[in-house]
Amino acid sequence: MAKAAIMARDEQSIGGKMKQFPARTKGFFSDVRNEMRKVTFPTRKEVQATTTVVIITVFLFAFYFWVLDVGIARLVNWVLNRAQ
């Protein structure tokens, strides 16, 4: 029991962490390599399709906010003109 407590305390110390650094770094890069093998990149056709959707959506939102802005501006002008 005492040996386990000492080992646990050593692993938490700076020296223990320095000793574990190479193994932890190797494990990290191994995990990165394994995850990168799972990555799939989109095809040119998929990129074009999603880009088209994004551009259309941006224009629709721009039109919506333009209509909203014009409407609010006219409402504010109407209220200010009525107040005079």
C-alpha cells in the first residue's frame, strides 16, 4: 500500500511527468496517425454543391435583412414624422 502511494506521488511530481513525457508524446502521435487514417476528404463535386448552397443562403439572408432594415427605417421615419 505504501509503495503504491509513493509511486502515485512520484507520477504526479515534475520528475515523474518528465519521465512519462516521451511515452505520452509517442502515444499522442500514434493516436493522431490513427485518427488521420479515418479522415475522408470531400470530392470536388461535394465541395461545389455545398459552396453553392452557402452562397444561395448568404444571398437569401442578405435580402431578408435588407427588407427588414428598410421596413424598420420606414417605421422609425413614420414615428418621427408623426411626433413632429
